[in-house]
Amino acid sequence: MTELQGAFQFDNGMDPPKQVFVSDKMIENPALITDNLMQKGGYFYMCGPAVATPSVQKALKQCVATHGGLGDEKAEAWFDELMSNGRYSEESY
């Protein structure tokens, strides 16, 4: 199953507009991350500005640390394994 979560930075109906980032949306729905990456063996593709990369990686680790029950240290190891197995890919500029 595929699910699309939009993160429209300023077009969110708030007055004044509140900045919404991809990492914010990831943290709002940790089950989507943990179910697809931990239970189903999915892949994660990060495409976009390089400035967003640290916050996206942090959000991934936070989701698996808390919702996935790994804790911070094991979440770091999980992320390293995700990268080394080729299941995390970045295309940033």
C-alpha cells in the first residue's frame, strides 16, 4: 500500500502560515515509518534540499526509537544498517 503525506511549507490554511516540514509530518505519523521500514522491510528515499537531510534522518531515528521501541542507541544502529543495506537513499542538492 502507498500513502502520500503532503508537507506544504506555507500553504496550510493557517493565518499566519505555519512552516511545515517533511520531518514534522514524519513525527506526526510514526506508525507509517515503523510499519513500512521495520515490519515490511521497505525502502526510504530522501529527495530534496541537503539542508533537510539532518532533520529527516533525525525524524526517522526518533520514530523507530520511540514507536518502534528501539531506544536511541539501537535506533542509530538500525539506521546505519538501513543505509548499508541500500534501503535508505538520498538525492539532495
